[in-house]
Amino acid sequence: MLHRRTARTGGEQGAATCRGERQQQLEAILERAQARGRERPTLERTTDAILAPLYYRAIFTNEPLTSGLAYDRVSHLLSDENGAATAPDSASDSLLAD
């Protein structure tokens, strides 16, 4: 969620604030996943695999942002080298779950 202080701050400073907030959120998600025994992807790889496509869609297309899209991005992030998804079968055990 975009915080009010971010929305009032424009340009590079606003972008840096927003990016920092999103990275903190991703770090928390990755730490929870690691605590559950999942292999932890890097923050950069996670940003490229999840945030970049979601922000692109939100800014440059009229396509909706759905939970299915987010789940697909997480599944792609957690796929092994052979392309076999290692994402969980249940949403309650997903990378995004608390």
C-alpha cells in the first residue's frame, strides 16, 4: 500500500522511499518463508520476479492485478532450473502467507 508520505514526495526521492518500503515488505516475506524452511531467493531476484511485473501492469496496462497473477509470479520465482514449480499446493503455505 502506498503511504501518504510517499505519495506527497515526488521524483527520485519519492521513488526511493517507495522502493525502500516495498523492499522492507519483501524482506519480511522472505524471512517468514525462510523460517518455514523454504529456500530464500535474493531480494533482487524477488523484486525482478514479483514487484517489477506487478508495477508494470499497474502503471502501463489496463489489466487487473489479481491474486492469481501474484501467485503465478511467486510460482515462477520458486521454480527449479527445469521449470518444475516448487510452489506449494495450498495458499496457506505460499511464500506470501504469514
